[in-house]
Amino acid sequence: MGKAKVIAVFIALNAGKTLEGFVGAFPRKLVDEMILVDDASDDGTFELAKALKLTAYKNPQRLGYGGNLKRALVLALKHGADIVVDIHPDFEYKPSAVPKALDKAKRGADLVLGNRFFSWSAPLSGGMRIWKIVPILVLNKIDKLILGLAVDDFHQGFRVYSRKLLSQVDFRNNSNDYLFSYEIIAQAAYKGLKIDQVPVETSYRGKKRGASLANSIKYSLGTVKVRVLYLLARLGMRTKLFKN
């Protein structure tokens, strides 16, 4: 086998203030290409991405978190990616996690998740809102039990995908909002694909300090539906998320 082609995708919404610093901190030598997909920003994100020599695309209308990520993943596959790094250019997740995550992927992991709970103090020192910590920990415990995965953080936005995973799960029909990020984990678990994790440091700051309370509640309720569909699929009842 030849060398795996690694492409990083950056889904962006008004990331103009952080993009240049993020790109400067990103380990460019570890990837073959960096693709930014701008979700109809109005702050010059797309133009800055081109100036920084990224492969840049701009959605003519806003697709939402999941919709934009779906387009980014499709583009990465079209560009020949064997491994896709998915990290946000707003600096919420520090790029220092990329080398370890890529090592896991090159050793055979089909999905590598970032783990924000690698120490008891990490979430708070990384800026996570206090009211989020306990609910997320509870959700993680439930997910470990139902999905049967030995990972500790199911509800974060840094991950690395293999072409095998993206070929075997029908991610194109997943949700266009934040729920996409949980649906694809459940799909990978259902397919029996290899899932691993690495520590990831965060920097939640200012107005963009993670999802709002309303969006967090909507997302949490959505994960309940995904778990139910997952369990039904294990019993033989196929759905849009879990087809075969």
C-alpha cells in the first residue's frame, strides 16, 4: 500500500478573527491538503482562507453545522483523502491533538475522537461552562453503556475519519445541525468499526463558548432518538441512520 493521503477540513462560520492564528498553529506538514468550507460567513473568512493558501469553498447559503461538515467530507473524498482530520478553525480545539490522532488513524482506527475529560481539571481550565460538565458526563456514561465503546467523550467536535468509515456509513443523509456529530459515531459503532480517542485541549472563550443552552437541550434530546434508533437497529429494525 502507498502512503495514505491526509486532508484536513475546516468548517467555518465567521472565523475571520481566529483563522490566521489557527492556520499558523496547525501542523501543516502532517497533511497533504487543507480544505476550508465557509458557511456563508459575512466577515471575509473565505477571502482570508484563499490568501492563506487554503483550498477554499463558500456555501451560497448557510447549511448549518452538519450540512457544512457533510459538504466538507464529500469534498475531501473527491480530493482523494484516505484520512480526514475535522477540526474547527475558531481555536475551540487546539491543533496539538492532531499528531496523536493521525497516529491512531494510521494504525487502523476508523474514527478517532477527541477527549476533553482526560483529567479532572481539563474541562474547566479549557473554558467549558460549569453547567455543561455534569450533563455531558452523564450522557457519556449512557453512551458508553448503549454503544459499547471504550471512549470517554462522545459530544465534542474534534475527530479524524477514515475513508473506510465514510464509505460504509451514509453520512450524507444525517442531520444538518450539531446532531450530525453524534449520529456518525453511532453509525460507526453499529458497523463495528474501530473507534479510538486522544486527549484534546480546548479554549472556549468569549461569545463563541460552545453551544447555547437552547441548542444544548435540542441536541441532547436528539441524541435520545439516535440511541433508540440504534437499539432498534440492533434488533433488526432498519432506519435511515442504520440501513444495513
